[in-house]
Amino acid sequence: MNKVHTLDQFIAQLEDGMTIGIGGWGARRKPMDLVRAICRSPLKDLTIVSYGGPDVGLLCSEGKIKELVFGFVSLDLIPLEAHFRQARQNGNLKNITELDEGMLQWGLRAAAMRLPFLPTKIGFGTDILKHNSHIKTITSPYSDKQELVAMPAIPLDAALIHVNKADKKGNTQIFGPDPFFDDLFARAATNTFVSSEKIVDTDQLGGEQMAIFNRFERNFVTGVIECPGGAHPTSCAPDYGFDLEHLKNYSAQVENYAEYKKDFIDVNPSAYHEAVGGLQKILSISLPRF
Amino acid sequence: MENFKLADLCISQAAKVWVDDGEILATGIGLIPRLAAYLSKMAFNEALMVTDGETYLIDEPFPLGVDRTLKVEGYMSYSRVFENLWGGARHAMVTPTQIDMYAQMNISCIGDYEMPKVQLLGSRGFPGNSISHKNSVFIPVHSKKSFVEGEVHMVSSLGYKEDNLYAPEIGKVITNLGVFDFNGDNHAFRLLSVHPGVEVQAIEESTGFAVDTSQFTETELPSPQEIEIIEYLDPKGMRHNIFGG
């Protein structure tokens, strides 16, 4: 079994109009090499589902997004995402499904469980329900008769995830202390593509001591792509932190995105490494302290 | 006017919101609320659970902005935060961009929803937090921009509106001018204490809705012990920048 893909092979499996979920959280462990590959591709009209960071920002500035399903978009230490803001404030991103972070989790979980919805109290009394008229309510069939939100499933055509280590068969390991909701993205998706800091032989995964870091099963993984430094400029704990200087520059270039695109998007990963100071530099960025 | 620092006064007042909460997760989002949660654990309620700001529960709060050693006691990934808060065992202190007379809060966007004047974060966990557990509020600049007339532009968190199926639990609201709650008649916004040197009229002029000022005291100054702990937690004095230096 060999699921190793090149970036081109990965892109070839995506289509216009797909719903694509992106793992990670804000500026943390985003599959940025995969996102940059989408930026370079002719893919269009995508529905993006994300706890958003620069993945969403880049796809906004590239005009790739037909609809955004999100709980937030932020760069962590830089709270507001400039590219996402510009798209919203210029009216280029009107088609949004803004959710509570937990509702987004519930939608992925429902899809993962092959359920049409999962019930929750969340959303009542807020404008989340007002702006999302497709989200219906139900009455508990039990004696409590409680009114509940029926959070609809968010099935994904593809999920994109970045991990620390993988093998050719699609066994993956996330060593960062927080796996976020990547397992649910994988389980909610028809196909999951995982970029990994490194691809090793199965017997190099570390055996039983390391198996706990395998957060979802390989049957969910369609392709693995070796992308060292592939989360940059987001963090990939414990390997490297986020590149605050790069994120500041990225934010500042919102008005002249073409410039940023030329330097950092329209280049292959090794040229990208060079443009940001080398792979060794990425790997030496210390982890942030909150 | 007595000699006190506004940041210390606010942190001291904010810390007191968790005094009677028992063994729950105290989450202070932003520097002042976080220092307040840490102070509360150290001075008032040692049963509180607090995090390192990322993934771990810590046994002892540590000074911010300097080298640190974590004393980890437990695990609080995002997934665990949700699992815990949905059970109600959390009291957060948040800083919304807008809050209104119903205690509805907004961190999503300002202006028209389709094409906002200012796009902010999105609603984050506010809808789930506000329906699941108690929330207190810290607002560093008390003005009509944050305490808005009418309703907030995007209701990110549930408030005390009559036709709501569920009611929130709002704790204290602490600002640079005073301490408030929403426990006046019909959950009216109510002044509890005014900070030394602040005129009540200034509060009314800075709030976009009615303030019940029928009964209030002067805000108690932080004790020397509290100030000592605050200095320990924020040795670089980052807290003072929150109020514009």
C-alpha cells in the first residue's frame, strides 16, 4: 500500500465547487503547502470549512472561495486576519456560514457519524440562527420537550491536514499537545490529504509508545504528501513555532497581494523555503508562549 | 484622588468574580482578565482551574512575559475545553467589541452583515459559552462605541431578551470607570461601584443605554497583598499598556 502523493497528484484529485475542510486552528498547524498548491491551481468556487487562519486569508485573496463555513478567522497573536477582513469589507465574501466553534465541531461530528444533524442548545438567542436560515430547530421527543438546534452535518469532499509524521500507508502522528479537530475533519471527509513534516517506514513510527499520537485511522487517509516546513508561516508544535514576522508582512501586503503572491505563492515548496530564509530557519522558529 | 493604578484596581475587582465559584475552569481572555483569573486562584479561590493560555491546566499561575516553568496538573486541549464548558463548569471573562442593554455581545463584525464596515473575528465560542456558563466582562475603554445604543450589530452571545428560550448568566462588568452588573429591574444594567475620581455623569454619558445608578459605592482599592501578587504575575507591567499607558 502506497498513498504517497506529489502536490500535483493531490491537486489532480480536487475539483471545482468542492467542499474542502482545512484542519489546524488559527495560525496553528495549517496545511499551508497544500493551500498554496490550491492557490496556484485553476480550482475555483470552493466551499471552505475551517477554524480559519492564513489558509482562509490566502484563499480569500486568491478569489477561490464561493462560500466560507467558519467559527472565526484569526492569526492568534495578530487577532484579525487582514485578507479575510478585506474580502468581507469589500463585499467579495458575502456567502458565509458563520457558526459557533462548537456548532462547527458538531457539524463535522454529525458528518463523521453519517447523521443528518446533531442536537444542541447552542445558537439560540444569537444571530447565528438569524443569518443561517438553513439551520432548523427541533423539539426533544422526550418528556422534557426541550427546543433544540438541529446542527446539520457538514460533509466534506476533501479534508486537508498537516501532521508531524506519517508513513506511506497513511498512518499519521500529531505531536503537538493539541490535535484540534483534525480527527473530525478526516472522519467527515470523502478523501483526506495529509501533508507531513516527514514520511517514514511504518516501523519507524515509534511503536506502542507513540501510537497515542495517531489521532485518526489510516482508512480515512487518501494521500500523504511529504512537506517539511509545510505549515509555515503557521506553527507545527513541537517542531516549530509560527513566523510572526512573516505573518506581519503577509498582513501588510493585503493591498498589494500580487507582490506577496509572486514571492511566496507562485513558487514551488523549495523556492518557497528559499524565499523565507531556508527550511532550517523555519525549523528553528521557537514556539510561541501565550 | 487616591494613589492607585487603574490596571491593578480592575484586576483586583475582576479577580473577585470567581471567589464563590468553587472548582470550575476560570478563563480570562485577554491580559487583564487572565491576570485576574490567576490572582483569583492565588488569593481567593485555590480550587479554580486555570490554563497556561494554551493546552495545559496549571497548578500554579506563573509570571507573564518572562521565562517560565510550567507546573502542569492537567490537560485542556480545545476539545476538552468544549467538553468541560458544555457541562457548565466554567466562568469566563471576555472583552466584546460591543455590548448592549440586553447584555448581548458582539465580536463578529460591525455594520452591515453582508458587507461589514469592520470585520472582526467571527463569533468564536460566544454562542456556546453564553448558553452554557457564566460570563463576566472587562471593557478597558467605557464608551458608547462599546456600550452601544440599540442592539449590537451581530449578536454573538445570548442576552436577556424576553422572547429568548434560554437565559444567560452574566456576572460582573468591569470597565475603566466602574463595576456593573445586569441585575437591576428586568436585568437592567446597574452601577455597583464607581472607581475613585470618576463622576457618575461620565458613566451615563459614556453608555448608550440607561444605567441604574440608584445604589452604588466607591470601588474598593486593591489590598497590598493583591498588588504584590499582581506585580509577581506581571513583572514587566504590561497591564498598564491596556489603558493607553
